Amino acid sequence: MKKISPNHLCPCGSTVKYKKCCSKYHNGALAPTALLLMKSRYSAYAVGKSDYVMKTTHFHNSDFSDKTQEWKKSIDEFSFYTEFLALEILESIEGEEESFVTFKAKLSTGEMIEKSRFLKLGGAWLYEGVIEE
């Protein structure tokens, strides 16, 4: 797992210290919006919190797996070998039960732009997947 000091700026780009930002979600608090869930998932990848990534993935997502050890290993390897350099939110559409966030992530492997769909299930936002346009 990558170590990050609680006093470092949060990887999500909020300009707030990690301990006052995404750390609370990684430690069990529910993200109140899909946008905050998306940002906390990016941070989870950046700091190697694969359990959080798995916990916040909807079962309809193509990456979701009942083979949790293999899934965790795959996330851990991706996080370990990738630097998460910057996150830019391009659009956020918040709904009651369904939301969409479009973002640009700058990684050591290149840039990616994604429109993500989030669904609220049992009071918690979950990442459902990529929306192809």
C-alpha cells in the first residue's frame, strides 16, 4: 500500500489535507454525493486503498468480482505501478438515485477522460461504470 501522510494535500485535488478530505470516506463515512464518491475513489487508487475501491463498486460494474483476492490484487498492482498526478472534474450531474460525473485523470501512463455513472443503493453511492457516448 502507498503511504500518504494525513497532512499531505488530498490526491483528489481539493487543496485540503488528506485527513480532512477523502480519508474520512476511506475510513467508513459515506460520501454524500456521487461527485465526492468519485473523488474519493480516485484518491483510494492513489493511496492504495483497494478495499475502498471494491466496497464502492456496484455489482453491475464489469470489474466487480466475487473472486475478491484476485480483484484486490489487480487493483493493488494498478495502484502500485501507476502515479496519480491530477484530477479535473469536467461535469457533475447529481440526481436522487442516479448521478453522472465526467472527469479527466492525469496518470503516469497518460490521460483518460471518463463519464461515470453512479447509483444510490441502500443510502450509499456506488460506481456503476463508464458511460459510452
